[in-house]
Amino acid sequence: MTISFSMTGRDIVTRAMHHRKVLAIRQQPTAAELDYGVETLNLILKRLAAKGVSPWIDTDGSATITANVAAVVLSPRPINVLEARLAVSPTYQRPMTMWEQGEYATLPNPLQSGEPLIYSLRFSPADVTMRVWPIPTGSRTILYSYQRVIEDVDKNTALDLPQTWADAIVKMLAADLGTFGGDPTHNDKIDAEAAIAEAELLDFARRDSYFLEATWQP
């Protein structure tokens, strides 16, 4: 038994064009068509990530906050940080509380020093900065779980997604390639298939339960 099936950007674009009936089964896209298709494919993957349809990208990371510094740029850049813990000792990690930027801005004494209890995230197109409070007087390690950015796809690389999602991505790409035309009698079917596929991915990624967290105020 093998489970090594994967599809490259070229494979996905070609199959999507076959599905849309822009190309005959044995035809291959031109260089320009392939470039446009791969670009559209990357946009779809970024769109799904923005909607949270990417549970396979959850991973772990760590950051070092240096003495008397309140912030650190997280590397690699995450989509989001799910939770963070202060490494107090090799055997003890103390959970930290996440504050929104507005809450962090209302700290009565933002320069207070001590062991970090809370963290806040500041997002920019280029990076994500984690700010902590109180500010540590010595170097501290923060361990955190995060969602990594989905890897970009080119025509020769495999897609950064589970095997089971390949068919849905093909259908969604076929719908987004509507500018290429295709069989008009087939287009409504393609659009409907793509909508169902995306809804199924959203359902798959939805958490089984949600927890409300009380925010501690100093």
C-alpha cells in the first residue's frame, strides 16, 4: 500500500482546464496559460488560508525575548499564533494570556518589568511581532503554537496540502479559470461543484468546540 500521491502545480492547472473543457484530455496548457493558472492556484490557497481552511499547517515554534525588550519578530512569519507559554524551567511551561492590541495599549504601566504574563500580536504584511508584558529583565524563551504560511506553488512543485483536498482544489481552480471560457453548457455545473467543494473544506476545518477565555486585567 502506498500513500505518496501528489500533484504539482502543472498537474492541477492542466486537470482544471480539462475539467472546464478549455483543453481536450490530451492537450497541455501553453506557457502563458500555465503561468496564469499557477498564479490563480496560489490565490486560491491564500484565500483558503485566510478563511482558516488549513488545519494541516498547525505547528510549534519558539522565540527568545532579550532582557529589557518588550517585543520580538516571529520567524518564520505565522498566519496566526494559537497559544503561547513561557518556558520557566525545562519541566514547566506557564501558559500566557493573549491580549488584543487595544487591550495592550491600555496597560497602566507598559514598562513594568517582571516575568511575562501576557502577549499581544501586531500584524503587518511583512511580519508578525509578539509583544509581552511585563518586560523581562533577563533573556526568556516563549514557546508557542502557530499556523504557518502555506507554501507558494510553482508549476513543478507539489501542493502544500493533504491528498484528500486535491479534487476540491481542481474544481475550485476550474471555476476561477472562467476567463478561459469553455463549454457554456458545462460552466454552471463547474461553478456549483466549486461552491460545494469549498463549503466542504470549510466544514472540515471547523473546530468541534470553542472555548471562551476570561481576560485578566492588572
